[in-house]
Amino acid sequence: MNFPSTIPLAFPTYLFIFFVLVNCYQGEATNGDNKVISIGAIIDVNSRVGKEQLVAMDLAAQSYNNTSKSHKMALHFQEPTKDPFRPTSLARKMIKTQKAQVIIGMHAWTEAASVAELGRKTQVPVISFAAPTITPPLLPTRLPFSVRMANDGTAYAKCVADMVRVYSWQRVVVINEEGDYEMLALLSETLQEVGSMIEYRLALPSPSYRTNPGEFIREELNKLIKNTQSRVFIVLQSSLEMVIHLFREAAQLGLVDGESAWIIPERITNLLDSVNKSSISYMEGALGIKTYYSEDSSEYQDFEAQFRKSFRAKYPEEDNRDPGFYALQAYDSIKIVAQAIDRMASGRKTLLTEILSSNFLGLSGEIRFEEAQLLPNPTFRIVNVDKKSYRELDFWTLKRGFITNLTTEQGSNSVSRNTESLSAVVIWPGKLNRVPKGWNLPTKQKPMQIAVPGRTSFSRFVKVDRDELTNSYKYSGFCIEIFEKVLDILGYDLPYEFHPINGTYSDLVQLVYNKTYEAVIGDTTITEARLQYVDFTVPYAESGLSMIVTEKSNESTWMFMKPFTWQMWVATGAVLTYTMVVVWYLEREPNPEFQGNWKSQVSTALMFTFSSLFFAHREKIHNDLSRVVMVSWLFLVLILNSSYTASLSSMLTIQRLQPNVTDILCLKKYNMKIGCDGDSFVRTYLEKVEQFKPENIINMDNEYSYEDAFKNNSIAAAFLELPYEKVYMSKYCKGYSASVPTTKFGGLGFMFQKGSPVARDVSKAILRLLEQGELRMLEDKWMNDAGDCSNNSPSESTESLRLGSFWVLYVISGATSTICFLLYTIQLLKTRQPTHDDAQERNGNPGDENRWKRIVIIAKQIYSRKHATVTPVPHQPQAPQLPDIITVSSPPTVAIQNS
């Protein structure tokens, strides 16, 4: 006898036959050697998913019944209601009445968990198509009979986050049906890991709870438009009916167009193969995540042919007869039970144990369980909805991220994870040919509302002038001109309106944070506290805290010593002395002006050498070596004179000043008053970080207040950020000194709402201006005054000349003197060799006399001769003297001269 495989509620005749058969063969009843296994299925047979699952499970049961000789399957279908407790009562009824040995179905985890609790009590395995978003660690112990043919939400959340990261969307809107709070929390965490966040959450009830769900969705979308700027919509696990209503209303409100982006969930994308094409026409341009399965196997092709035939016969009203993922999943669920029954017949294990030991490649993918849940190794396919169909883009896996084909996933482990780009071209909503900004960009009808500081301490940054006749405002300044140049670089039109705001910078931050204004263009400093509420562009000017104080004269009576360092003075004196000694040594014999007693010789040599410093020496030079020494010395003197004169002139020309206050400690020690911009964060910084007393800090209204306060001694110092210090010192350079900032801040930047893509685009434009040098030119234009201070830097002084710049000249002069000294000494030694007779007298004992003694003898002779030449001769008659006897080598001829 043949057993019916399905008992759909829509066919009462088959239902009657089934009950007859159940009464005859229920539970342990047998027909010959065949044993009937009852399987309860809880699915919505009125939905598209339920219809596909019913046909698929029926085909699987028929295939098993046609091949098995020992067991037969009987399927019992029950349609759940919206009551979450209804599936439990249906399962209890099937277990009690139809003796169901396995329960299959449930797409919501709340329903699956309640039926699994019943399975624990009745020891009936429950195979569900749902799993918890985050699997609790003790779930297998608490629900031991729960078998989950689904993955948790981790992979799906990571895939969505990777897509958001690829396109640099910083803020998103999440739309889901009420109840899935765990998935919302998991998605929020994964988005934060990639630098994004959920700006707005739209929770929609099930359409069955609303008589007019479209009107309710329209009202909620209008609230969304009013309260958020983000236009990246992520739809979480929602019903197909809800998603169709959502896209229809969103398209009519212009949210599926222009700069918008949509990501639809796995549950909806898996139905794109089977849902009516007219239902997805509103989704054009959306990105979807689809569970991947292979369509190339022969098993799938056989199943597809049978499915199309059976589905057309049972549901002729459906225009699409292709099986979707859930049909494959349902087919595999029956196959799991069938293989478990066969293994159980040949062994002694329980049906639950055999189900959990399943390990095969099904139509929906790999079937293998780990802790009663499908092995977490999903492969997703990123698809792009195009009109009434969809285009398949890249694959995505936990291990590799986005990949072009699955061979990459199966290849080398050295392949890095790709979360930077998708290889395929995406068709975006509204046929946009670039990546949507994902933000409500301004239009001419609704321009960007930008706040501008109405009053600033320094008008060169932002200046607002009001025309009383037209009641309009004119904006100028360094910040305004930068923004205008940025607009020229942006690749799209950015309509805007300026609004002057007379408030503190903290007020401006709050106005952007509460979305009163979309941006602030002005001299706003980037700080860590402000980044918690708004986004900033990259800084267009560096910032740091600088102290300005008055200066006093630093003139000194020893100013004439400043041109040279003490090393230079010592080296010059040493070379001068050495030159003096060498010149005296070379000139003492031939030059009568260098002769006389010791006092006379020293004074003459000293006067000669010192006067040579001014090229005023009058003594004549007789020795050629002395002339060489003097040439090198005078060349050195020429260079030193010129350098000394130039350096001293520079020092005397530039006014030498020194600060009245040297550091912050001095200010705090003597409780001196200081000034700062009270509207900025600087006052708070001085109080909390530098620990100045609040009563010693005076708020300054504008740049002119500082000069007045310095003149009437109201303040001893002013603390300004570096850009303002540059402006102040360029105008009031004389009599003031500015310290180099030791405390650095984030710089000056433009402020935008959190997640605004305009901030990122403006940052890119600022970087281009910086790289092209235009930002530097604007800074020179607005921050540097073209007056007397433009070429005068009072904080800098002329440095003393150092020995390192002249050491070569000193070496040349000293070396020249030394060489001349040695040459003259050698020449002198040669001319003072002993005579021939003296040599003969010493021939008897030539070895007793050392060479050094000869030098001593010669020195004595020189000394005696020197004194002989200076001994005064009295005027008295002298006897005639004989001429000197000249010894020659030939026999002498003596000529006697008569008196």
C-alpha cells in the first residue's frame, strides 16, 4: 500500500484519506515490513515561503518513500498564527495526536525556542529554520532537543558592516520590525568597529497589526526625514510584506533616489528568485545579501525540474515557479531526517543523535552541526536589485571578506581579507553613477544652513558686516576665503546660507549637535571634548598656546664684546701674541728698530703687531720671511675687522629687548593678571590645566583690548592661540615678545554634524589647497601685516660670530708663522757653523762635543754680539786698526799697510 506524503489543508479529500491511513498505520503501525515515521511541519502555507517549503518537503518525502523499503514518511502541516505561543500548542497536538517524532519549521527564534522547550519535555527533536542572534553558551544544555538549521546573526552583521565600510558611510538608519533587539545591538557593535554608527532606528509593527500599514509607514518616514540627515537605510529581519510596503512609501517620498542607499536583509534577498517581479520594482538600486548555494549540481537541476512541475500544478496563480533558498532548506531538512532514520535502523543510537551527526552537501549548502547548530561558515552573495530582477556582484565570507570568485576562498591562506572595495559596478538608486553620499545633501530649494561666528576676537579670521539699507550681511576673512576656495574644488554643487551667531564657541558646537545648523565656518579649535558631539575637517591652521608679554631694553656697556664669542677672542689673542713673537724673532738682527734692551724690544714688537690690527704700523720690515708672516696675519685681520664691524653694526641697529616676564611660573608666583579670549576654551584650559586663579584671568573682547590692557598695566601677559598670536605680533611687533608654543592643540577646522560626508570632502579639498601652496598664500595674506613688522622679528637677535666659521684662517696664519720661524732658524744654524781653525783645534777630541752644545755656543755668541753692538763707545782717540786677516786656501800673501 502506498502512503500519502503530504496532507495540505487546502485539499479536504486528501485530508480525509490521510486520517483514515493514520488510524490504520499511526505510530508503530506497520504495513508488512514498512514503518511509518510521522513528521510535523509548522509553516505558513499561505505565504510564498510556506508554499515553496510545502512543495519541497513533499518532494523530499516522496523521494524517500519511493526508495526506502523499511520506513515511510508521513508529513503533517500546521499553519501558525501571529500568536507566538500558538506554534507550541500545534506541536503539542501533533505529538499527541499524530505521534509526530520530529517537528520541523519556525522562522522566528521566539517560536522555535518555545517549541524546543516542548521537545525537551517530550524528547522529540525540533529542527528549526531560525537561530538566536547571539547564541547563549548553555543553550545546548537548556534545549538539548533543539536543532538549528541556521546561523546566528554574527556573519550577517559583519557583512553589513563591511559594506558600510567599503563606501565610507559613517551614519546609518536601521529599519526593522519590532522585537529583534539583539540583532540591533549586534549590528550597532559591528558598525562601531568600522567607524560608523546608527543615527536613527525605525521600528515598524507587523502589517497584520495595522489596517492601513502604508499610511503608518508614511508617517514614520516623514518623522525620519525631519529628524535625521543620514540616507543609508539598513533593513533588518522583516517580513516580505513589510518590506514591500516600506519601499513603496519610501520611493514616493524620494528616499529611494539621489544620494540614498539601501541594504535589504538576507531573508528578503533569498526570496528575490521566487517573489513576484512587480513586488521588487520599488527596490531598484538596493544592495542585498543572499545566502549562496550552487545551481550547477545535477541534484539541484533534477530538483528544480520537479519543483517547477509540482509548484505549477499546486499553485497555478503564482507567476514565478523557481525555487528559492527556503525551498532548498526545507528539502534538506527532510533529507536530514531520512538519513538519520536509515542510520538509526542499522544502529542503536537515538534519532536526535543521528540527526546531529549529519554530514553531507545539501541543496542549500554544507549540512554539518556543531553544538546542535549549523556550522558557522556561511557564504553570502552580494546582489544589486535592477528593475524587476537582480545582478550578482561579489561573494563575501567571514575569512576573506569580499572576493570575486570562490576559488580565491579555496586558495592560498596568504590572501588578505578584503574590506576595501567591491569589484563589480553597482547600479545605485536613481541611476546615480557614483557612490551615494548617504546623506541628505543640500539643494537650491533647501540649502545647507551654516553658522558663522558673529563676533570674533580677531576680525581677520571672520568678519561680519551688516548693510543697514538692505538688511543683509557681508562675510569676509581668512576662514571665509578658505571655504570659498574649497567649494571650487568640490566635485558637486553645495548650496548654502550663512547665519551670523553671536555666541561662544561652545554655543556653536551645541547648535550643530542639536541639528539647528549643519555646519560652522569659522576659527573653531579642534578639541577632544568637541569631537564627541560634532565632526571636524582636517585643520587648516595649526594651533598652540602662546604667551605674549611686553619687553624692556637689553643694552649693555659691554656691547662691543658681543660680535665675537669668547672662543673667538681667545683665539685672536693667541694668534696675535704668536705673530708678535715670530716677527720679533725674525726682525731682531736685521732690523735696528727691534734692537735695544728687553723692554724696548718687547714694546716695539707689541706695538708693531697691535697696530697692524688697524693697518697703522710704521716699522719697516727687513726680513722677507717676516713679510710672509705679515701677509697671512694681515689677511686674517682684514676678515676679522670686516666681520666685527658688520656684526656690531647689526647689533646696534636692531633694538635689543628682553621680556619683562620670563615664564608662567613667574606669573602665578606673583599673582599677575593675564588676558585671554573668554569665548574660547582657552580660559578653561588656563584655569584647569595651568591652574591660574580665576580672579587673575581677564576676558578680552577683541584684539584692540590687549594693547590697551598692556599699556595701563591691567595685564602682565596675554595667552593667545598660535594663529591669533601671529596676527597680533604682525601688527604690534615693537615692544612685545611671544613665546614659542609648548602646548599644542588640534588646530583650526570647520565643524559639521556627526557622520556628515561633506566634512570628509571638505577635508580632502583643504589638503589639496595645502599641497598646492594656496593655503600658505592665504595665511600670508591675512595673518602677516605688510607694515613695519613685515621684515622685523623682534624676538630674534643677531648671534655672535663663532670660531667655527674662521678656524681655517687662524690655522693658515699660525702655520705660516711657524714655517717661517723654522726656515729662519735653519738658515741661522747654517750661517753660524764654526770656522776651519776652530774645527782643527777640536779635532783632538771631536766626540766630546754634542750638537746641542753648539747651539748653546751660537746662542751665546748671538747674545754677546747683540750686547756688543749696543755698548756705548766713548768719544776718545783711537789707534789705527789693522784690517782683518782673511784666511784663504792658497799660500797667504800679507800686505802691510804703513800708517
